[in-house]
Amino acid sequence: MKTFAISAALGALALAQPAFAQDGAMEEIDPDAPTEIVTEPDGDASGGEEDMDPAALAMISSMFAAMFQADPLTPEAEARLPEATAVAASLVPEGVYGEMMGQMMESFLSPILEMAESDGGGMSAGDLAEYTGLYGEDLDRLSPEERVELTQMFDPVYETRSRAQFDMILSTANTAFAALEPGVRDGLAKAYASRFESGELVALNAFFATPVGAKYARQSLVINTDPQVISGMMQSIPSMLQELPVLLEGIEEAEAGLPEPRRYDDLTPSEQRRASEILGVDQMTLRQSMADVDAMTDAAAADAEANVDAMAEIAADEAEMAAEEFEAGEEEREEEPESFEDAMEDLGEAPGAQ
């Protein structure tokens, strides 16, 4: 659970940043210049921007700017930009983006933490595998009691630690995502300038000037974090999982006819020597390392396929159970009028009785 929560939080940040990276002013740097990302040891709690090499930050910013470069606005869109900027300011008021992402992360992660705590507070099978390195073992077979017992051995304060990390993620989400807000607002203004006519932008701003319009504008982003929205989306996950096998088959079909990547033994002796020379390792080390990667890749692919099949089966079972419960409820509702009439007849007050 702990690993999943942190991964989900950082993953959301990683996915959110690139979309608006193009709107900031990026420093031009030499892409051929060597760059090293330097971080402090884990024990250093100082944090802050000093933990990453400024040159590395500039390199990453420049890379995102190039990857997500938008077309310049047309002269007509440029003329509409002031009205569009007012629209964007209403939809993304100061501080709302950090608030929205913090609430969204809490909506996603709180049920995960609560489920783990209700299960006795022990490490999940995934956390135990990561802690012990027993990735090839079937740790899912462990009972909750066994996982709690192991957790008490390995990390007696695991539950407290997980809660502290969870609280840290939520408390820092506002600050982290607030850094994206200016780019979001700027990009949204340009998008509205491109997609809406001047009269339409004027009408939107007039609507946002009304009480209900102002309320709508303030809530238009944050409402997506409402538990009702999150619940509805999560209930649709089984349907999405049922589509994953089709997606995987499509990927395989797209690669049909292409040769498999070459493994070490597929290389010629001269290629083996040259690859070792370029990588700065001897040939035996490279051979063993590539063999290890191949084994891990094959195992991961097998696990992924098994997981997809299992999730699809679970989703199908849940859908079938839901359908059966719905049908049972319908049958009960159909029987209710007859039961009511029978009861009234017992009292001598059946409808139509004189």
C-alpha cells in the first residue's frame, strides 16, 4: 500500500507536468552537453531545489518544451487572447490547482490506506516482496495474520510510517501542483483563444460575472475531485480492465512481422566485442547482465499476462454478481404490490371492497 500510494502520487505529478511545460520560459541549452542529476543521500532531510543539479533541471525543461511544443497562435487568436485570459482566470483562480490535485489524491489514496489499515495494518504482498527481495515467491498466499506478524518483525512502526508518508504526500501536493498553476492558466487561455470566437468569450465572461457563473467557474475543476466522481470512475474500472486483453493483442499485432530484438548470443563476435567496449564492461559481464534482463523481462511479461487475465475474470465475476443482485431486486419490487394487496385483504380493506 505504501509503495502504491507514493507511486500513484508521483505518477500523477509526472503525468500532469508535461502537458503545460511548453508554456513556461525555457532556457536554451546544448543538448550534447553532459548532464548529471545530483541528489542528496536519503538521510538528508533538507530537500529543496538544491537537491537537483540546475543544469539537469534546465535540460529536463528544455526537453519537455521541445516534446510538447504547441503551434503559435494565429493573429485572430492573439486578438482574442485578452478575453480568453479572463476566462482562464475565472476557471483557474489563484490556488485552485494545488487544492484540486490535493483533493484528488486524497480521494484516490484514502480508501487504499483505510483498506490496508482494516486488514490489520500489515505490509501488502507487494511491499513484502520489495522488502525481502522474494519477487519470485507467491506472497499473495500469506494470510493477513501472517503478513501482520512479518510486519511486526521487519518494521514494527510500519503503519505509523505509512500514515506519516500518506499525510506528507497530501500536505506537499498543494505546493507541488501549485507550481503548475501559472502554466495551466496560460495554456488554458491560449486554448480558449484558439477554440472560441470573440463573441463567445464575451458571453462566457458575462456568465462568470453572475453569481451562478462565478460559482460554476470556481467549481469547474475542483468538482472532478468530488467523491461521487471518483466513485463513478472507479466503478468503471472493471469495464476498462476487460478491454486490456484487446489492447495487448493490438500491440502484438502492430509488431507482427518485425524481428525480435537481438540478444547477446545473436550478435556477431565483433559486435559483442564492440558493445562491451562502448559500455565499458567485459564480454562475460555483458553476457550475464543481458541474460538476467531477458529472464526478468520474460517473467514480468508472464506475470502481467496472468494479472490481466485475473483482473478481467474478477471484473466479469463482479459484473455478473451485480447483474444478479439487480435482477433479485427487480423481482422483489414486482412482488411488493401483490404482497400489499394480500395484507389489505387480510384486514378486510382490500381496494374495491365494499
